[in-house]
Amino acid sequence: MAFLKSLLVVVIAAMVLSLSACGGEEEPPAETSEPEVRELTDEEILERLRQQRIERQETETERQERTPEQDEIERRDEREREERRRQETAERERRATASAGYSDFQSPEGEYTVQVAAHRNEYMARQSAEIWRDRGYNYTFIRQTGDFDTGDTWFKVYLGRYGSFTDADRVSLTVNNEYPRGSWPRPLPEGR
């Protein structure tokens, strides 16, 4: 009996809902984010074409109304860009020439090298090594030296390996002439 009463309540509720869905006040349609699509009339198309033509004419008029000063500024800017390109090319050639002698004395078994930097911080040493690689010194390496127990360590940046002290000294002189920050020929260091 209780089951029948529950069933009857459910059936009545369903009927009420279906009746209210079929009639009663209409709800406004839900707004969508998509704009309505409509076809343009011939007049609208012609108006858009006129507007585009007017914009093109205004742009052309602006180009024709340029002053000699504006033209001179544009020519000066172009000359400056060209000069920068020439300087960049000259710098690349200078770097290639500077590091050319570096590889002439390389020896994979060499017991000498050229030290170009020493840093307390490994990150700075890596940055320094990257700068030297960008300059064309491809065989650049870092050795950690010092008292590892106390933390009194240095991260030293070296260029190449050379078979003799004389070869390392020649490269060091070339580096010092090109980049006068100091470099020193050294025996190949022990270290990590």
C-alpha cells in the first residue's frame, strides 16, 4: 500500500512538470556567445568597399605628403642599420682570426693550457667559459681547485691543451693582445 502511494505521488509530480513545460509563461531563450550570422545587403557591401578605398587613398596621400626631413630621417636610420651590420660582420671576422692560432697549437695529449679566469662561484665560471666559446675558443674547460674540505675552492677557466709551454705561451700572448684581461700559460691542472 505504501508502495502504491509513493508511485502515485511520483506519477502526479511527473504530470505537473510536463504540463508546466508545455504551457505557462515562456522563458526567454538562453543567450549564446555566438553572434548571429546574417547576410550583408548589397548596400552594406558597397559601403564597406567605399570605406576600404577611402582608407587606401588616405594612406597613399600620407606617403605623398612626407616632408624632406622625414625622408632624411629614414635614410639616416637605414645608414645606421647598414653600419651596424658591417660592424657585426667585422667583429665575427675578428673573432675567427683571433681564435685561428689557438687551434694551430692544440694537442689532445698536451700537458699545458692557458688560464683565462678564476671564480669562486661555479656558475660564474660556466658563464665565463661560455663567453670564450662564443669568441671561437671551442675547447674551453673548467677545473675546481683548492681546499675542498674548507670550501676554499676556485673554479678556473682554461683554453685548450698544448704540447709545450712555448705553444701555450704563444696562445696566451694572442689572447692578451685580443682581450687584455690577462691570461697565463700553465701546466695542465689536477682537479675535479
